[in-house]
Amino acid sequence: MPINGIEDLATEGRTVLVRLDLNSPIDPASLTILDDKRFREIIPTLQALEDSKVVILTHQSRPGKRDFSTLSMHSERLATLLKKPVIYIDEIFGQSVREKVRSLKVGEVLMLENVRFNAEENLIMKPEEAVNTHFVKNLAKMGDFFINDAFGTAHRSQPSVVGLPMMMRSAAGLLMEKEVKNLSRVFTDAPRPVVMVLGGTKADDSIAVARNVLENGIADFVMVIGVVANLFLLAAGINLGKPSGQLISQLGYETLVLDAKDLLKDYSEKLLVPEFVAVRVDNKREEYPVSGIPEDSPVLDLGTESITKFSGILKKAGTVVFNGPAGVFEEPDFALGTYELLKAASHSKFSVCGGGHTAAVIEKLGIEGNFTHMSTGGGACIEFLTGKKLPAVEALERSKELFG
């Protein structure tokens, strides 16, 4: 079922509610935004709405986190990038907000307070439940159309994401369209061979992605690195040593070992697991074959021989989807695997980065121009790759059925 784009809505002179994901790393002490990639990515959508009255709904972090904050700094950063004022009001709805929205002139942009300051927005619920929240009812009254350009929250079935499309004619923003188009290509006409690189610490998500792409013939190879690789090594009967074994337990991944064993049994030729690793011994990097990992040393990166082997495979790939680092790249001694594999991946015809830490490293290396697509949503990206339909996309499809 197709979804509307901005061009399908007659937004000229109308009030448009725009859901963005401007959640960014910030320094809580100085209240400064450390990385504005998500801001830069949504500028084209706001520019496409310059003949409208724009009301921005967005968030920063979530309750209980140190970086859960108001959005005054976000409005200032957006104004700088947009090269026009962004009005900020420290409320989400209420009389003063309604009056401010009513007084907007064409071309003006208003940013409401962090939507997660409202308790209802932090709940996970079905669209039918979301439309009955005070949050959605009050917001819907203020706009003529709804545009969702918050790909980073597309996997969360929260009221603003799934409720507002049930209340008014809606469309995907330009970033949302770009994300869905590029990630969908992985399943359809991606150049072969397709190599999926799964790393970082989100092993449960990575297992789900590996199963989906291997069972359905989407990927020719799945390369596992980072904590994900450690899980597969454990499944293969390798003794990881005490620190890395304990980390698997602390993360609650012991139950995933059986899933990893099943995948190794069924797809041993397509699953690429490292044979050499780097560990910390006396505060220095040392490398060992996986069969000889020291008992008291944590596994923190791939070994050089595995880096060389994996890099060679990535350089020959037609498509690389890269999600998650190969080790503790924040430490110079253990950044080699992540850096070298990303450089190798950048040579492929079609390359997708799953966002988050990986995107930050790519920008640091100055090779972002070599990647076809760098996703703004780590969680949404990986859920998309498991084959699940994202709640935000599903809600936009349903909105088109309801309102055209």
C-alpha cells in the first residue's frame, strides 16, 4: 500500500504538524548539541513546506535519562541551519499554544516543547488506542495536515507516530521517503553479492536480522563482529574468557546462544565469524586466535588477520549493509577493526550504514560521501531489516486509506 508524499498534500497556506526526530547527543552540563546530523537531514522537508505554517513536534531523549531536556537549544540550532527564525514555546498544548499556532503566518516555523514531557507520548499503543489520548486529540485540533519525517522513531508505536495519522490526512517527509526507499532496495534490486555486517552490542536484533536475510536469500553473507561475534563464537563452543563471557550474561544474551547455534548449523558457509581477536593484556592490545583467548582478558576488537580477510570480502561486495562497530572503537588501541572494515565497505556499489555509532565513525574518517545511504535511525533501521513493517509506515498507509 503506497503512502502520500508532501507533493500529494495541498499544504500552501495551511497549518502542518511535522513530527521530527531531533534527538541528539548533548552535553548536559553546557546544554549544547554535540552532533546535528539529524537536524541537517530534515532541512529539505522544512524547505518544501516554506509556503505553509509549520508546527514541529519532536523530542530529546526520554524520562529518566540525563539528557532528557527542553528544546530551546534545538530551536536555536534549527534556526541557524534553516537560516530563519524558529519560534519556541515551552508547552505542548493548551491555550497559549493554540493562540500561538493560530497567529502563525505563512512561512513561519513553531517548535513545541519536548513531546515526551507528556506522559501519554511515552506509552506504546495501537493506533486505535492512540487516537483516544488527550495528547493526540489536542494536537490534531491545531493542524490541517500531518507529516511524519521522524524515521528514528518509526519503530515505536507511540501516540504522535501512530495516532495523528488516524486523525488527519498525512504524508511521509522527504527523509522518511529516502530512508524507506534505500532500505527497501536491500530486499529488491541490491547489487550482488550482498554482505550484511552485524556488530555492536544489540545481539538480539542482529540475530533477528541474520535469520531474516539468510532464510529469505536476501544476503549472500552475514559477517558478525563486536559482541554479536562473541555470541556466535560462544555458540561454536569457543571459550571467550571470563570478562567477555560475563558481559554476555550481563546483557541477558545467554538464551540467544541456541539461536546462534541453529543459524551456524543451517548457514555455516554464509555466516562469517572471526578467527582472530584482539584483547587487552596489561593495558596493551594483543592478538590471539579465538581458540587461545586468555581467561582474564576481554575481547575488544577483531584480530589483524580477520580484519584483512573481512576487508577483502567487503571490497568485492556489490552491497554492504553495516550496522554496529567491531569493537571498543572509542579506545585507539581497539579501533582498527571498525575503521578498516568501514573503509572497505565504502568501496561497494551500494552501501548502507545503520546509524548511531557507526555513522559517527564514518564522519570522523571523512568517508561519508562514499556511502550510498547513512540511516538516521539505528533501531528503526535494524527493525526494518528484520522484515517487520514499521508502525510509522503502517500508520501512514492506513491514513491514506482513510483520507486519501
